[in-house]
Amino acid sequence: MPGHTRKGRVVFLLHLKPGSATAFLAAYERIRHDVAGVRGHIVDQVCRLRDGDDSWLITSEWQSLEYFLEWERTEAHRELAKPLRDCIASAQSMKFDVIEETRLARPAVTVASDDERNVYKWFDAA
């Protein structure tokens, strides 16, 4: 989108209705591939607070926040998100422009056959 080159991060802090974690994860599983196909979407994650059964986080990264905002205004978004919203007692939504990003160089992975088993061999990608 012209004029909007910064990536965006959308964060939803969620408190689920008691006992709804299984339904919440099932709903997330049903919709996550559809969300991944939305224009401008890069990645999302669903996270549970350690030792906090009902406290969750959904975070997503977008090519720019405008892509997310455009999608959020659609009826398709509301319909897709409804099964998740049915599990949520309270939520806070925050939208961020990514200003800086640091990535750790990671080793590459190759797969080799060893006695008819796949063995992962790590090596430096440099």
C-alpha cells in the first residue's frame, strides 16, 4: 500500500470464559489458515499465559496496519472471528507500527537419511 511501508503488529490480550480453552483453541484451528490467506498477513501466534489457564494472547504481524484495518472492517472478518469471540470474557486490542526489528541469525536445518531414519543435521548457515 503506497505510503505505508512499516510492518504492523496487532495484539489481543484475552481473558477467556472459564472452561472455554478447548473451544477457543478449536475455533482458532478452524480459522487460522483462512487468516493466513488474508492480503498483507505475515504471521500470527496464539499464546497462553504460563500458569494462567484463562489468560491468552493472539499476536499477528502484517505488511502494514492498513492491511489489518481494511480486513477488520469486513463482514468476513466478523463472521470468521465470531467463534473466538464466543469464548472471550474480556479483551484488549492494541495496534502497533513496527519501528525497528532485530533478528538472530539461525542455523539452517538439512534432512539426511541414516539407517532409513530422518536425522536432522545442524550446521552454520554462514
